[in-house]
Amino acid sequence: MGDMLKSLLTAAALACWAILAAAQTASQSQKFQEAIDAMETRGDCPLAIRLFEEAARGPDRNLAAHALFYAGRCFEKLGKQEARKFYERVVAEFPDQSTAAGEARARLARLVPPDQAARPPMVGRRLWTGRDVDISGAVSADGRYLSYTDWEANWLAIRELATGRKRLLVKNPPDGGSADFSIPSPDGRHVVYRRIGMDGQDVVLAAVDAARGQTTPRVLHRGPEGSLPLGWSPDGRQILCQLTRKDLNNHLVLLSVADGSLRVLKSFDSRYAQAATFSPDGRYIAYDFPPHRDSPERDIFVIGSAGDQGDQQAAETAVVQHPANDSFPAWTPDGQRLLFISDRLGSAGAWVIATAGGKPQGPAELVKATIGNIRPLGFTREGAYYYGSYEDMKDVYIAALDPATGTVSGSVPVDSRLLGSKSAPEWSPDGRFLAYSGRGELTIQNLETGEKRGLRPQLPLWRPRWSPDGRTILVHGSKLDTGPGLYLIDVETGAATLALADHTKGFPRQAAWSPDGRSFFYWYIGESIRLRELATGREQVVYPQPGGDFAVSPDGRRLAVSVARDPEAVLLIVPVDGGPARELLRVPETGAFGMGWTPDGRRILFSRRGNFENRELWQVPVEGGEARSTGLTMWGLAEFRIHPDGRRIAFTGGGRQSEVWVLENFLPVPAGR
């Protein structure tokens, strides 16, 4: 009987507790609804905060967590810092309530900490705009100048940021080469850059203040492999570079400024670091890298700058690992954080993550939600962040070509609905279709119906050339397993097959089919123009000297070849089966590039460089005579192709529109400051 009474009493107590708990929950829910009404309907935030605080004391943890969260929102509406305290309580006391805790974390990320409330507002200033902007350089550490390539003059130059004045430093190679990816030294007295010429890629050093005029550059590293400077050591004694060897493997190396000696810091496979940078104390190097061979996204890694330890390379630490694309790491001037660009919010934004001893300290923090397509240009010592923004304004146009006079008129974009990011047009042999590159795919457009079909052969591609039988398209491209070369793209399936690759030479500069479709012409930088049989691989030399752009005559018996002979270009007619070349035309220092024969074989069209704003399409009779304009002038005019009927022409116009910006007062103050 005693046990039965005890059980009855226990059951009664549990029932009473349940009734009480239900009553408390009902009261808590009522308080919560009253608070929501006060906040949203009446706009009475002080009353809503009091009611939310009462609701937060009830037994329902989900209601309690959301009550604290909404109390924080009320404090935000009132502009008070108490909001942070309520969000922090949700995160700390209710980690099991994932929805409320996640929302609280998101609000915390957007709040300005109390120790930054008095800081000046973030400032973004546009420093340079126009078609002459180049963003392949970097800012000097003192913010005095920007190194860049002046493509109009074809020189390496610096631009004084305070005045906008430019000064030319080094003239680029006359053989069609270029100077780019320049970086000022820590003391601002030198600029290191990549020079691309007929014999490969060099890392070169130029003095900035050499009698305030042009300077004689000093080659630090010469080689046929790819060479790219990425940054200076803080003491100015070493340059961090990326080298691509003949086997297509990439290496982060330290290049001595004193004697040009190399020390391998990290070896990769065919993947590569897009950006790498020294920490301000010189102890660490941060770089971005794809975590998997088939990954287009990147993570951020840090290694010690000591490099090899015996036979072991420096260990690396993954500082930022995220499914998004995280790239372009840059140490902040205090060395306590890494700034990087991430698309984890759906568009590119700037983030920072605290580091110590080369390791991450806590989660990444958003500092600017939208920054667009950029190329970082570096930090100054004062913490200003310079970057180049860009939009691809290239497009494919079609115009009428008068076969009697050779004049061009009435150009229109091939697709007026979606402008930009299209280039390299190519007609199908029957003239019904137009292929062009853009947005990671090869588009084939039916010009009669407007219907478009995209091929994604999983490789970067450019300069498509349709085979005479219409079944394949020859493109320049690169794959991780086979490297840079010429590939055949199946028009129906998009499958890519390697046609030619030589890892010691990089990318072929140009290729074109012979009219019978059994062979193709091609050339590498610094080498002869060759004709290669597709089935056998047998080759013959067509033009034995280092050539330039070329075009195949309609009957396949001659080439038109443009050869650079500083300060002018010479257009030659070269017999394919041998015999002397015939000089057709000399083009002054503005040069000539891109050529095409009219289908009747009577004229050659070529692009001619004018000023930086415009390029002009010219024509010259094959058998000799006066060269004259076709009437087509456009910014960035290039890559033109004549329709098989000789009455239309497709071409690329426009280019990359760039600007230089600086961000100031945007870095959050580190904890403890």
C-alpha cells in the first residue's frame, strides 16, 4: 500500500509540474507575441525589449533564444551598442538552437565593434580610369607611384599617383614581346617585372630613379620556362617567383637579387599559385592554391619562408579552407591578418582572417561585401589597399564587306541581348554558323535562326579554327594532364583531342588549316612557321625565320606573313612549297597584326595599330599596289574572319575596361588594440 501511495503522489507531482510548465510556456509564448507586436506594429522598441527579456526567462529554449535575438534587433534599431551583448548571449548560451545562433552570428559580423565606432568611415577612391589603364603592376610601399605597362608606347612605366604623371622606364622587346607583372621593391628604388620575348620569359630588374630617365634593365633569371615574379622579401634581397618547368610542374622559388641564384621553396604539380606574398616580418609566405587537381576553387595556405630543411620542404598550413573560391592573399601591414578575396556570399568580397605563427586565429571576417572583378595591387605601409577592377568589354561583331571595293560598313554585335565577354569568331565552312569563345565555352550560333549551342571541352580555349570538313574545330588550349597545345574539339560532342603539344615551348602562337584539311600550319615564339600532317605528324618548314601573324591563301599555296623589324612591320608573301619570299608592304612603327585573304585571293586585309583608342582595318592588293583603309575603325579591333562568300566579316572589338581604386579606413582594429 505504501508503494502504491508513493507512486500516486509522484504521478500527481509530475502532472502538476507539467501543468505548471505548460502554463509557463504559454505565458512565455504570449510575452513573445506581445513583444513582436510592440516591435513591428507599434514601433515601441523599449517596450519590446522589456517583453523580449521576460520571454527569454521561460522554459522553451527556442523561444528564449529568439527573444534575445529580437531584443538585439531592437537595440540595433535604436542605434545602441547593447545589441552586441544580446547576440553574444544567443551564441554563447543557446548553441543548440542553430537557427537563432546562426542569425546572431550573422548580425555580429555586420556590427561595428565599440573600439572602432570612432574611426573614420571606410573610403573607396577611384584613382585612374580610361582605356589606357593597366593593372598588371603594383603600388609602391610608400604609395607614391604605381608600376604598370604602357601598352600604347609598349614600355614599362610608373605613374605618380598624386599627379597622374607617367614616366617610361624600359622599352619592351621589339619582337612582339612584352613586359608585365611588375612589382616595386620595398624601398621603391627598383621594379622587378616579367619580360616575354621570342626566346622565353625572363625576370628582370629595372631602376626607378636612374637619372630620372630610362634605365638599362638587369636580367635576374633567364630561361625558356615560364617565369613570374610574385613579391619581394621585406629586406629587398629576394624575389618570390613562380617557375613553370618543361615538365609543366610549377615551383615557388626565392630568387636572389644579388646573384640570381634560385632556392626552391615549394614544388607543385601542374597546378599553380595565383598569388603569393611575404609576411611583413619575412617569416612566412601566404599563397592561394587549388586543393584538388579538378578544383576550380582555391584555398589559402601559409608556409615558412625558410624553405627546404634538408630533404624536406617547408610544411604548409591551410589558413582558409572553404567550399568557395578564396584567392589573392595579402598580409596586412601589421602582420596580424591576411586579407583575401572570396565569393562565399555569392559575389566577390574582401575578408580578413587573424593569424599568429603562420596559423589561423578564429574565423574569417567580412570587411567589404562586394568588390567585383579585381586584381590586387598591394598594401601601402599606412594600410591603404590598392586594386585594379575590370570588366570584359570584348564582343563579336559582324559587318558588311563590299567585294568590289574592299570597304566595310554597318557593324552590329552578333548577340545584342548579352554584350561582352565574346571574342575570336570563326565561320563554319558553309557559312551558316559562327563559332566564338566566351564565358568558359565555345558557342556555335546559327545565323539564320539565332539558335545558339555551347560546347564546354573543359579547357581554356581561344583562336578557334573550323576544319574544312566542318566536323572539328582546332583551338589553342591547355589541360592539366596534357598541358598547353593545339586541341581538336568535336563539333557535336565537345570532346577535346590533343593535336600538338611541346612542353618545352609553351603555347603555339597561331595555327590555321590547309584547305584540304589534312594538315595545319603553326608556329611557336622564336621559331619557324611549319606545316604539320594531322595523321602522321610529319612536318615541313614553310618560313624558316621567326615569324609573326600569318594567313593561308584560299588555294593553300601561299602564306601572308607579318614580320616585326623594329621600328616597322613587313608583310611578306611566302610560297608554301619553297622559293623566295616576296615583300608586299612595309607598315610604319604602328605595326600590323592579324591578316586574312579575301576568298578570291586578290586582297589581304590586316589590322593596323593606330593610337591606343582605335585600331583600323586596312587592305592591300596581293599583286602589289597602294594599301588603304577599309573604313572600319574600332577600339580593340582584332581577330577578324572573312565569310566564305566574301561579303561579310566577323571580328572582335573592345577590350578589358579597367580602373585603379584604393580602399582606406576599412580594416577592423585587431582584438586587444
